[in-house]
Amino acid sequence: MSASDTMKSMGLTSPGAEREKLNKLLKIFDDKGINLEDSKRRVRFNGPSADGDGDPKLTQRVKTFYVESWPELRLNKDGTVMRPRSGRNLGGTPITENTATLMREIVHGSTVHSFCREWRKSSFIFQDSTSPYPWGLQTQRCGSRGLILAVQAFVIKQLIFDREYVSNILAQNALKPTEFERKRALISAVCEILWKAGDGKRCCVCLLQDKRSYPQDHRLRDDDVTEFVVLFEFKKFTDLTTFMRRNIEEFTSDKSPGCILFLYSLVLSASVFKLKEEMLITNETTYKLLSDREECNQALYSLIITGHACHYMHNGNLVYSSNGNLLDDVEPEELATPLKGIQERSQIGFLYWDKGENDDSRTEVGSMLKTPKKPIWLTLINNQPGLFFSTNIDLVSDWRVETRFILNYYTGLPGMPACPLHIETRFGRNALGRTKLHRRQQEENIPQLERCIMTKWYGAAVDWPDILPFY
């Protein structure tokens, strides 16, 4: 029996037949115009391509940072970490002029506007351990106050509820953290916010270096921060936490613009193009994350809380108006533009009250924000940010606990006394006056803080123990 007969009996084909089949397959590819060289796997950076195709996510090539490539750690004589003078020594990528332009436009709405002096001095600094709020971050009466309080909500979440063992007794002791505990809580809070903004897949951290990252241009005004930014991209959450442990001083030092660096990191983690899509930014609309007074807009609050920059606070998407008409339906054959709201229940809640709004047309806040997974609410009362929280985790899961409970209010301003509010919803507020004029006078005397609470617990009676109502 010949060799060919032996191979056929075993179910094998000759090498010549296999080569002939391969040649036919290559010829088919060549006839269809498929180039094998282009079919190799490439690292694709989602940005505006030359042909206009693709889903843009990043604006420039950023080298992914891994802990394995970290340079050798050196210590000073006093035992502190010796920090390199330039961020390039850590392996970062200098920001390009195009990325800086897009980032300034979505933050300020212009490349000429720059941060004020108060913003440049704002960073995440804890209050003194002997103060009534050893767990609290200091704030100033400027636009960065809302950003700091939003991060403060996640710090409280890490201290009280994200512990190995959670109970009401341990929650009371959690409000007296040590220096190590509150620093660890801040690192975990910053990492959680940035990782959530990147959809749990990637994030970007911005640090400063000594040299400029791009040449000076008259179309992009210098602000002593943006032109010195260096980018670090992470695709592993463990690498992010390790990096933040070593560089948290960049966000907590009183000589560093920590709030600006965090804001830039948040924007680049979510990506500029994703924010434009979520904020519905077009050539006709000019939405931005900061207002003209450099205060946080609702889109920025939603980005920190939920990871998505939504202008509206209702549940889901609204297609019809209160009158039953399609929204922005210009012609019958065109599709209506829905108003995108909160899609899922968030970890941190949000409450809103504005005395200038009419009762018939007040801003709607959906149950996704009113009933979060943790009893912590960021508040915006007459455009003044604040924070409500409770140490009882059952407040958002058991309706029986809502009959009588305690809410702590925090603003971060210096000199603010401890403010635990005793709230009772079983019997409600005292009966109003008999006449219409008397009832109107009583309603006008209700503090604005209590009105915000009643948007969540309607008719709740609020007691201010040992303190006069101040807001």
C-alpha cells in the first residue's frame, strides 16, 4: 500500500491538497480587497478618526499605567516619601492642546475663562480632629463647595457603611475616625467616583508637573494649572487605588489645586465625548459643568453621584410633556427628543428645594435619588449645597424606621455647630391655623431646611434640639 493510500485510509489529506485549499482561500480574500496586514490587532484609541468613523472616547493617546512599572520608592531622612519633581518621571503622558481645549470648553464653556483664586486654593482638607466634625472636609464660600460636599458624601459612605462589619453601634464610633481611617476613606471615595465615571472599565488621574505640557497659544488662555497637567490612565482598579495612596497629597495639600485636579480627572475619566452625548451638547446648545458664577451645575452633581452627567433628576426618560405632547416634535415624521433622567437607584441621594419656584412647576426629583441605597443625601437649597445623612442603614430599606429618626446636616463651613435634626413622620406637623391668612403666615415661617426635608417625607415634624433654626 502506497503512502497516499495509507493517508486516505486514516482520514488525512496530503500536504499538497492542504496548500491548494489555502491558496484558494487567499485568492478569495484578495479578490474581495481584504488586506491581511490591516487585519492585525491594533490598540484603538477612540477619538475623532480621519474618516470620521468610530465611537470617540479619548481625545489623545494616553499610556496605561501599571503598578509593576512603578519606579523605586525613595524615602527622605524623616521617613516621608521622596516625591519626584516632574510627573513625567512617574510615567505620565503630558496633556495635549486639543485635550485641554475640549476639557476647558465642557467645564467653563470657553477656552478663555479660567478658574478664580478661590478655586485654585481649594483642596480636600479635613477639619481638625478636635472639632465637632473630625470626619468632615473643609469648604469655602465659593463654587468648589458643592464639589467637596459631593466627595464628602462618599467619604461618609466609606466610614460608616463600607466596613467589614456594619451595625448601628459601630456607625456611631465611625464618626470619630483616626487620621489613618479618614485618609483611607478619602482615597476610597475618590477612586470609587472616578472608576464609576469610567463605567467601571477605565479612569484617568491628572497630576501636575514643573514643565509645560504644550506650547503657549493665544487661543487657549493659561490658568497656571491646565498647561502643567500630566495624565495617568488605569484599566485596573487595584492599580488605581495603589496610585492614589502614593499621590493623595496632590489632592489634599493646601498648596495644590486639588479640586481642579479632581474635576479634570473626573471629566477625562468619563471622557469629553461621552459627556457631550449625555449633556446633549450640540452646535446650538452650550451646556457646561460649571455655571457663570463657577458653581456646580446639576450635570456635575449627577456625574459624581451616578457616573452619568444628567441635567434632569426624574426617573428614566420623559418623551411626553405634562400636556401629553411629544417633546421637541417639530414635524410628524421626526422623532421626539426624550429628557434623559436617572436610570437606576444610586448609592447617594439628592434633594432639591428652591423658594423661587411655584408649587405647580417645581423641579421634579425622582425616587431613584430620593431613596438611595445608603441614607446619605446631597442637598441643594436655594442654590446652597449641603449634606444630610443618617447612621441607620435601615432608614432606606424599612418603612417602620422612617416614623422617627435623626438626620445630621453638614455644610463644611467653619464655625457651624453640630446639627442633629429629630424628625417624626407618624403624627406629622402641628395643625395649621383656621384662617387662610394664618395658615399662609405659618407656612412662610417654616425654615427652608425643613421644606427640603418635606420633599422626601411629606408633612414631617422637625425638631431642632438645643439649636435655633438657622436656615
